[in-house]
Amino acid sequence: MPGWVLFSILLLYENPVLISASGDSTIKESVSASVRDVQGLQLLVQEILLKTFESGKCILILADSMYRPLFQGPWFRRYKGSASFIMIHTDDAEDLLAPCKATQASLDLARNNSCQLYIILVANGQQVGRLLKFGDRYRLLNTRANYLMLFDSRLFSEELLFLWKRIINVVFIRQFSGKAQKNDWFELSTVPFPIAFRDVLAPRRLDVWNRSQFRKGSVLFKDKTWDLKNETLRVAVFAHVPGTLKANTSSLRTIDIGPAFAGSEIEILITIAKQMNFRCELYEPEGAGVELWGRKHVRPTYTGLLSEMSTSRADIALGDLYYIPFVLGIMDLSIPYNTECLTFLTPEALTDISWKTLLLPFSPIMWACVLLCLLLTSATFYILARFHRGIDGKKQLTSNRAIKLQLHNAPEDLKYSLLMRQYTRTKQAGEPEGLFQFAETGNSLLYTFSMLLLVSLPKLPTGWSLRLLTGWYWLYCLLVVVSYRASMTAILSRPAPKVTIDSLPELLASHLTLGGWGEINSEFFKSSSDDLINTIRERFEIVNSSDEALNRVIEGHLAFYENAYFLKHIVWLHRGKTAKNSNSLRHLHIMRDCIINMPVSIGLQKNSPIKPRVDQLLRRMLEAGLVKKWLYDVMKGAVIPDSDTDGTKALMNLKKMYGALVALAIGYGAGLLALLGELLHFNFTVKKNWGLTSLIRMGR
């Protein structure tokens, strides 16, 4: 630690205590003769505190060895119980562009406790300038607080001029000596705001103080952002729906100075400019169409919109800026004015499921139940038919085995008739009728299935148990068929079902490449610890061209990541371009699940003094519903009809009949295979074993 640094926090109780981080002895309360010339300064600081300080707030005091005797026990006791103090004693040789850890901890404590007033009494103006640069760079100083410091011309050098566009609530104390000490007086000055100074800054006098009173009684710390006196602020704009878009219609308001832009953020800016009395000069950063928001180039430089803000060339930035740490590290952001759903634009699957039309009316579980009932009922019919046959008389069939034995020794002219008897059923006297439908396994299954299709039986079965089962099964078949027909009618009256991606697991299972605009969109995936989000990060690629991204989505190779407003806009534009071509490519689908609901803000310069006023006006617009109204105005043209309500007319076409054609094709195929099997069996089994060629000839 260079020299000695005294870091202390003084909370005013009955007996104030000064704690030294360096272990130095308690500072003497008496003021030596060498510092008697600054007693007027001590009185002035007290007068300013009494005039401007609000009770209960925090004050930070930073003083060097020359001015630290001003702040002794009696001075603090005047504010007993009304304020808390954070005091930093800095060494004269300390480099405040890289202060020690104790000083940094004190500054951080003051910022976290929202100290209202910073009193900086350091004789070396160069040291103060380096401290202000350090605090501004790392945001350890609350630049919107009130500052009281000594006047030094070195504070207004060219390299420090940018500070006085950010620290505007400042009062400089400058002492002027008269012929006698009692005639000494102090000038109080501040930086003018707003003013477009470039190389020279001339402080503006506020008041004069002489020992006991102020000459004019001016307000020292007033809100300078209430009226910007028609000052021109540069606004960097990047076209991004719904915040900003290139204006091509007269229904949306635009700003006269600069390129024509419209959108919700333009409406917000116009309203703020009118209330704060400033003009806007819009411009589009160089290479905005390629760099978009921008990216980190070579540390600490950026490109695109981020470059304009990091180099303070722009006062305000518009372009749907996400409220994320990556952006906050470069600029200040207003309170979020909207929350956008960030999701993916995906292609609708090209898989045509119209061939499954006959299966769509029932769910898989329902089909399983129908099939199970069919098998159980068929088995029950078979068992009951066999039971009745056993009671009424056994089935008498020609013994196939005996016929086969006769075929070996029979003459050629009798073999054909014996062979026919093998496959001929002889009806016996007194045999019950109406059991042939279910007495055999194949027939039972076939007739049971035909009943399910509402095909009448050729004959009413014999036996009351079979008849009762048939009646109740007919009632079951009627209910199933009516349900199936109603569901089929509803399916045929709707458009063909579309296979879409609506959730993150479905997206990851699709094996599509994932991509989006710029580094800003990829920052969320880099910082998330969620497993699914990490999977997206591994497959995510940056696609800076919306046309390229849209073409890849249409081709079915990419899922494009953006906010839902932007995706609706490009889908609307795509449908407008392809409306005349009914066979143009495929439809696009916006995933219903949001990856994240991202807050969106207006960009301001780092440590911008107008942020509190902008936030205040933005809250009023949100409460009045103006932002929602402007968003509606921007998006009212990009209305995308729901795919479920698209084409509600019950129109039949060949595509909807694919299911019937598939069923017919399956039937033809199964029949041809069965015929082929019979021919093969006849030629290689029956004909080979029994020499049927001659028998067939005899039969003819």
C-alpha cells in the first residue's frame, strides 16, 4: 500500500469512532496553524450540507493529507444521528487510476448504499481526474449522485471532457483571496448541461459565498435533465422488429432527422424527446446490415451498434437490446419496456401421413382394444359353436386318411372323385344348421370381423347362446362403427394434419441445425447451466443474414432463433412473396414454447445522466398502455392465421383418399400373395404327390 491509506467508516452515534485500516493512531482534533487558511472551506462545506443534504442519507468523503484535518470529531458531531459517513484518506502519491483494495472497497460500499453526496477534497487535480476515470470505467462511482470538489483546471483537459457529460451534478469550489483574509470569498461553479462541447469546457458560475452567506442563494444541485433545451442527441439505430424497422408506410410516426425508421422504440423515443425537450439525430451504424448489434472484435473494441455506444459516439441506442450482462457491460439500459418470447422458427415436417387416414379416427390404445375384442369374441363364437355341435351330433366328414389309402390302389378314373370327396363335407341327417360360420377357426374370425364391418351373416346361427352373443356383439359393433364414422368425418373435413415442432425436446430430437443473429443471441446459451440449453449451445451457429436463415429453414436444414415478433414478421413477408405460387416450398412454423422470456430495453451511454428521467417517463408510458398499443400498431399487418383454422371447408380431394387407396393396395397385395401361395402349393405339393394332371383332364 503506497504511503499510508486510512480507510474508515464513521457511523454517528453518541461518541463517533474513527476506525483506521492501517492501524495509525487517532488523528488529533486540533487544527494546526498550517491549515488555518482552509477554515473558510470547512464552513462552506457545512453550509452546503445544511442547504442540500437529506437526512438519513449516506455521504462519502475523500481527502488527502492537506484537507483531512477539516473532518475531525467536532465536525462529525454536528450531524449526529442524521447521516452515515464513509471516509477515505488517500496518500498524496497514490495512483487513483488503480487505487488500493481498501479504497476500492470503500467506493463499492458507497455505491451499494446509494450515497447521496461525494465530497472529494484533494489538492492534486490530476489525482482526482484519474480517480473519476477509474470509477467511471468500472462503475464504482455513482455518477448520478451529487459531487463537491475543488476547482482545478486540469479536470477540464481534453481527455477528461467525457466525464462531465456523465457527472453533471457537481459543484466546484474555487477560493479567491482579498487584501485581507476576511475578504476571501469562494466561487461555486458547475458544468453546463446540456452543451455540445468538444475541446473546451467553461464552467458556469452558480453562486458566491463569503464567510456567512451565499450571494444569490441559487439551487446548487438541481435536476438538469428535466429540460435539455432543444439539444440534439445522436441516436444509433439498428433495424429489428418490433422495436425498429425501416419505415415504408405513413401509418407509423418517424423522426425527421436521419433515415426513416418506425417501430415501438421510435414511438417511445419521440415521446421522451418531447417531454425532455431534445431533438434526435438518427443514423445507422456503418455495416449494420452485416454486423447487426455488433460483436467483440479485439478487446476492448466492438463492431456495429455496440461500437457506437462503447466509444460514446451515440447518446442513445435503439434495436431491441436485451437486458443481459453482455450488453450492460458496454452501456446503460433503461428499465425493460417489453418482454419478448425468444423461440425458434422451424419448418413444418414434409412427412405426409394422409396414408394413415383409416387409422387416425382411433388412438393406438383404442385400436388395441378393438383388436382384442375381435379376437376374444371370435374365440368365444368358436367355442360355443363347437359346444353346440357336440350336443346336437358330431360332425361327420369323410375320413381323409381312408381316402388317401384308397388313392394308392384306385384306378385312374376313380382318383379324381376320391380326391374331391377328401375336401367335400357330407351333411348327416339331424345335423344342426347355422354352425358352419363359427365351427371352424378361420370362418369364426372372418364372420366376426364382417359383423364389425356391419356385414350381415349368411344365416342366423343355431343355439340361443350364439344368438344372444351375436345380438350383443351387433350392438357393440354399431357403437364402434358410429364412433369411427363420426371421427372420420371430422378428420376428412379438416386440413391434412401437420407435423410441427412445439417444444424444446422435440426440437433437439429433430436434428435440425440451430442458429440465430449475432453474438447477443448466443450469450444466453453460454451462461446457462441447463442441460437442454447446453445442448442448444453445442449445436448453435451464428447466421447474420435473415434471407440466408429463412432459405435454410424453408429447405428444412435450420431452426432460426429470434423473438416471436420478428419471426411473425418474416413469416408474413414470406407468405406475401409466395402467395401467388400455391406450390411454393413449405409452410413455416413458430415453436410455441419460449426458450426464454427476454426483457428488452432502450440503450443509453454508460453512466448516462438522463437514465433516471428516461426510466420515469418509460414507467408512465407502460402504466398508460402506450407501449402495448405501439407494439400492436407495428405488428397488426403481420397476422399469421392459425394452422388449425386454415381451410375449414369440408372439401374432399385425392390426397385425403390416400388412406382408402392404401387399404385397397394392401388388399390387392395380400390377395395376390395368397393366390401365388396357392399356385405354388398346388404345383409343388398336391400336383406332384397325386399326379393330378390326368385327374384334371378326366374331370374336364
